[in-house]
Amino acid sequence: MNVFHFFLQHHEEILELTLEHLWLVGISTLLAVLIGIPLGILSAHWPVWNKPVLGTANIIQTIPSLALFGFLLPVPWIGARADRLAILALTLYALLPVIRNTYTGIRGVDPSVVEAGRGMGLTGRQLLFQVELPLAVSVILSGVRVAVVVSVGLATIAAAIGAGGLGEFIFRGLAMVNNQLILAGAIPAAVLALTADFGLGWLERRLQPR
Amino acid sequence: MKTEHQRAPPGHDDLAAQPCRLRYAGQARFDEEDDEDRLSGLIRDGYPRSFDSNMHPIPANAPVIEFRDVAYVLPNGQPLLRDLNLQVQRGETLVLLGRSGSGKTTTLKLVNRLLNPSGGQVWVNGAPNEETDVICLRRSIGYVIQDVGLFPHFTVERNIGLVPRIEGWPTDRIQLRVQELLQIVGLGREIASRYPYQLSGGQRQRVGVARALAADPSILLMDEPFGALDALTRDQLQREFLLLQERLDKTVVFVTHDLREALRLGSRIALMEAGQLVTVLPPQDFLRSTDPLAAAYVQAFGEGLNSVATRGSE
């Protein structure tokens, strides 16, 4: 009952921080998709790029998030504002699942379908946009789903560098040893993650080619 | 003369463009005839085949496909084809026969440039292959493979109509063509709206053949098209292939390892072994051949072959 009262009392602040959280996750996911899908296509079509691209994304993934935020602080334009910094870090983390799933999805297209397409005289672009991407779309989406869910969690840490988001409550609650405050951050974050997971999972199944 | 470099200019993907100018038969006379005449005209009319893919007229007696001292070597140095000299004449069904790894499929893929020769030249429709726009070359050649390779996210209708669509044919014209092709390969109209996963193996390969015929190519390349089918379906499709070939008069290159199929469908059989052409013979002569490899093939397939070999030099 206490938590419920707390939520009612602070609903405006919770809403504001949730929106901030969504913004951080949304922009970084968008950037990761815009960068990651072309990189995934690149490494699927030209095997030379496969190792450097996936290797780099893998290494970024192993950097502890708090350390990454710290590393990026001195970067000129990025370090000047906490939200830029947080978005960049979240984008970097989201890259790996997007790149890897784009790669897997395109490589997973039945080779006979690709051969037939080439043999019929589709240009590289027609093959990519009309055959490979539509057939890989559900695999790519499941990568985006993983990226979003991970980002929702990671974005709470962005509050440590003052980027806002639901992490504000969590860090404040930790400092004040106040469980209600921690829950005010954790519960909406969990709801966000679950909603995104469910929504994207549904889309993934809808777009699954038979 | 177009080069590889020029093959995908901006707008090449524009569906309204007609990059290869693959004309549908009857295009010029579209308004003058009623539907029925146009349909039957499509089937026997041959005028796209008297032009190469750049719309230059081709002399009537020239070989449609010609291999001149062709070699193909893998990037790792392993030779797959050596000294291949072979001519395919207009309207014939040339069967490439040989065991796995003998170079049949490699030979086939050199025709539509899915592979490029390491040495020598392949000529198609009177022009050396490397000087033809590769996309237009492929669109002017039908290609059927064992695994069919239907696009699983397209309906049968879209699968068959894909090349006409990217060639910019009008929609009603494509629909007409799809219906016509379904009928040619013995499928009902209701199949058009189905997806490949809803079809049987035999139906899928029929759609594969229909798709290859869509833009009315003069050449058909078939890589073990009936290899994955059960014996009954295969027999039926072989029979229909012969009827179809009689009617459409395409130049066909057909890959198989099945001597029975080769004897039945081929007007000539090119026997291949270890990347080299052993001999080229009409079916009846093949049965009587003294070539050790040909004889070994005939022996391996046993009795009763004579009745299968329908064509030859009697």
C-alpha cells in the first residue's frame, strides 16, 4: 500500500523520468538499427568484413557499462552533455545484437532462393530489398528486441552520469536506503522492458516468412 | 557495348523502367488482335529469340550457345573444367550427363554467368558473354534448379511474374502471362494465390519451370530439375517436358546424372568426366557407343534403355 501511495504522490515525476528513459532507449536503438543493419549486410555479403565488424562489436559489449560512460566523458562534443553521452554508450551496446542478427538472418536465407534470384537476373539491390531483407526481417527484429530490452536496463545506469531516466529513482533510493524510491525506478523500467519485449515479439511473429 | 560497371545505374531498380527491353510476344500487335489470338501467338511466336539481348538480329543458323576453349579454375587453383568446346543449336535439348563433380553444373552456370570462365569464351546468342550486360543476359535465359528456389514470401503469382514485373510489363499483361504459364505447366488457376509452402514438390517444380518461362526466354537452363522428385512425379514431368519442348521449341541445356532421363529428354547427350567433355552423341548413338565411359554408363543402367531413347540418328 505504501508503494502504491508513493506512486500516486509522485506520478508526475515518474512519468517524466519514464519518458526521459524512453527517449534515451528510443534514440539509441534507432541509431543502432541505422548503423547496425548496414554493417550486418556488409559483413554478410563480404566475408572480409565479417571478423572486424563482429569482433569490434563484441569487444564493445565486454566493456563494463559504467567504465564505458567514464571513457566517453572526455570526448569533446559527446562529453559536453550527459544525455548525448548516454545515447552514444547505449547505441554502442545495442549494435552487437543488431549486427549479429542481420548477419545471421541474411546468411540464413536459403542459398537456392538466392541462386534462383541471381539466375533470374535480379540486381544486387533487388535481391537485397526484395528477397534477402524480407526473408531475414524476423531474425533482425529479434536482434532489435534483445537490444531494446538490454538498453532499458542499461539506461538506468545512465543516471550515474546525470543523464536522467528511471535510474534517478534507483540511485536516489540507494543513497537514501529507501526501497520505495528504488521500486519507483525499477518497476516502470521492468514494465517498459516487458512491453517492448512483448510488442516486438508479436511483430516478429507477424513478419515471420513461412 | 555495356560493361559490368554500367549494369546497375541509379534507377535500374525502378519498376517502371524496362532495362533489358525483354519484350512480351505480341507487344507490337497488342491492339490488333483479340485475346485468343494473342494467347496462342505468345506460345508459338518466336520473335524475341531472333534477337540477342541487345536487340541485334542473330543469323538463323548460328549456335545459340557456344563454348570456345573454356576452362574454369577455382580460386584455390583446383581446375573444374578444361578445354571445353561445345555448341548448342537452336531448338535442341542438350543434356549434360556425368557423375557428381564432373563439371556439368559448372558448365551450366557459365552460360548465365553465375560463374565466369577462367579461360576461353562463352558465346550466347551470337555475342561473347563478357560483353553482354550480365543482368539482361540472365533475364533472357530461363533458369531452373533442383531445389527450385521459389521465393517463400511471394505467392505463386508473384514468383512467376517477378521478371516481367522488374522488366516493367503492365500489370494486366503480367496477370495474363501468369495464367497462361500456369496452364502451360499444368497447374490450376487457383494455385496463383498460394504460397510455395502450400505446394507439393511436383507443383513447386512446375511453378519453377513457369517462372523460368515467364519472360519468354529463348534459352532454358535446367540443373537436375526433376532430381528431387519421386519416380512417378518425375516420370510425369519428363513426359510433360517433352510435350512442352515440342510446343515451345526452346534451346535447352539440361543437367542430369540419370542416363535414362538423358536418353529420354535429350536430342544430344554430352558426356562429361572430371571436368572434360568426353563425347557428344544423339541418344541412339550413345547406346551403341564404343567409348568406354559411355559403355560403362549404359551397362550401369542395365537393360531396357533402347525403348527409352526416343530421339537419335536412325
